[in-house]
Amino acid sequence: PDVNPGNCWAFRGSQGFAVIRLSGIIRPTAVTLEHIPKALSPQGTIPSAPKDFAVYGLKEEGEEEGLLLGQFTYNHDGDPIQTFYLEGDAVGTYQLVELRVLSNWGHPEYTCIYRFRVHGEP
């Protein structure tokens, strides 16, 4: 994938969400969130990176509130590709996963996500 600065899915503000339809039904075990490293940023900082985020499993489209699978913090000083493991054995199986960004690292206008992956077992 192209991880050049600006080639991201951007949304206005510091909060937003995306619902992803997976290719099949899986039991999610982890998610990976990716942003560009600070070294690639023209300013040397990444305030548009997500900070706090939550992941939900949804049983069907249009579902108002899915099951919370985990809440995490992306470390803007860490590796640009970070994997977060979902806790518990009663996670369930899903074909829809919601990424809900709760805050970013300080950018007042927008938040950028370069790549989001869901890992799991069929």
C-alpha cells in the first residue's frame, strides 16, 4: 500500500468511524492500525494520527451498537504499524467490524488512517 504523506483515509475532526465488511465470517483476534512514521511527515510530527480508538463486532448492517471487542491507544512515538490483541474467548464471530476513533494526537481539523487490518480465525 501507498503510505506517502496524505495518501490516507481522512475524516474531519478528531472523532469518526468506519464499518468494514470482511470477506468472510471470522472470530477476530487482533487489529492492526497504521499511520506514517514521524520521519516521513513534512513537519516531523503526526498530530493527525488516531490516539484512542475502539473496535466493535457487528452481526448485521444497520446494527446500532455492536459488541465492544477492545479499546486501545495508538502510540504516536511507537512503530508506525501497531497490532492490538483482542481479549477474551467469548468474542464471537463477525463479518462486520467497526473502527471507532475517539481522539487523535492533537490535529484540530482532521484525522488520518493509512491502513486498518483485522486478524482472526474462520
